Amino acid sequence: MVSINVKRILGEGDFTVIDANGHILGRLSSNIAKRLLKGERIVVVNVEKSIITGEKFMVFSKYREEIERGSQEKGPYFPRHPEKIFKRTVRGMLPWKSRRGRDAFKRLKVFIGVPEELGDRNREVIDNALFEKVSKADRYITLGEVSDYLGYKVVS
């Protein structure tokens, strides 16, 4: 795992650490977007283990369509990395074209796995976004599997 200087990335001050393992992507993203707009600083870990509900084929085709939209020269460009897909999902729920939305987006940091510096911190779980408590769906896929399908290869 790559060592990350969390203090350099986050700066000084207090922040909340949320573990995305077992959470539904959209519900977690909307909850985080609301909290970011209130001024909270949030760090999300284990994003590759967040869940997207739906049939595997349908989820893959939706994300493949996003990747293939536009042209390679001019864009629009859609991310393949799990942490960037997660950030893009949260960004879609913020008023991105206003200063307030951009400032809120800057308060979000996302990591694949758990960095060593955040290993001993308490990680929050959002109950209204947990897959086991909210969803009755039996078909789902993880964000890591979607990223792998889109061409993201984990570099160890």
C-alpha cells in the first residue's frame, strides 16, 4: 500500500472518517453531499467495496455508456478509478457551478482501502445507507468490480 501523508492532504483540523464498505453508492453519496454543504470535512475509505444495486449487465452497460460518450480528443471524460467515480458521484449531488459547491467538494477526500495513518481512527457507518438495512435487492455489484470492468488495474 502506498504511504500517504494524511496531514499534508487534509491539513490541520478535525475531520470525519466514513467507511464505505457495504454502503449503497448513491445513498452514501447524497448523505455525504449534504454534510459537505454544512461545512463538514469528510474522508471516505474503502470506496472500492461500496455497492451499486442492479443487475450486473445493466450496471456495466450504464458505466460503459458514460465512458464511451463524446470523443477521445474532446471529452467529456469519465473516470475509471473507484475513488474518482465516487468523487464524481458526490460532485453530481453538489451545486458544482457555484462557489459554495466547489468549496464543499474540496472538503472531501476519498481513498481506496485504508491508509496507515487512518488505521487507528474510528470509522463512522451511515445506517440509512447500509445495504443490509435498506435494500431488498438480491442483485448488486461492487464499485471495484465496475472499475475493473472499465479497465482500471490495481497497481500493487
